[in-house]
Amino acid sequence: LGGLIGTSSLLEGGSEWMVKTYGFILTIEDLTPNLGLYWYFFIELFDFFRPFFLVFLLAQPLVMVFPLVIRLHHRPLFCCVAMLLALTIFKPYPSVADAALY
């Protein structure tokens, strides 16, 4: 992974591509209508509350990991499917490919 990132940085002439690729997902600047929850929440919110809900929605799948693992430790496959479903629901820009996992 480090080799791929280094090669990409060499080919692009810097690390600005990382900000444009990963920072775009973390800052959610583009609010075009889509099927995700983020679009609906951020259209309904005042701009003052945007940072709070951004952190809350991005942390939601991480918070769900431990309760799911504790509750479903005897069914690891079902736990993985439940986590994939949670990641798909809380993804900022969902796509049709996300539904292909199921």
C-alpha cells in the first residue's frame, strides 16, 4: 500500500491527490441529491451544526463495531454482513455497487 501511494505521489507530482480523493469523502462538500442519508441530513440542517453531524455520522459505523461483535461473536459471518450493511447505509456517496455485496 505504501508503494502504491508513493508511486501515485511521484506520478502526480505531490500529495494533493490524497486531499482531493480522501478529503472529499471526509468533508462532504458536494451535496448533490443521492440515495444516502448524508444528503438528507445536511440539507435539513443549519450550517452551524454541520461539523457536529459530520463527526457523528462518520463515527457511527465505528461505534457500531463493538456492540455487533459482542452480540454476534458466535456468528461471525452474520456479524460481517451486518457491518457491511451499516457501512453501506452510513456511506456519504452510496452507489449501485454497494448493493452488489448482498
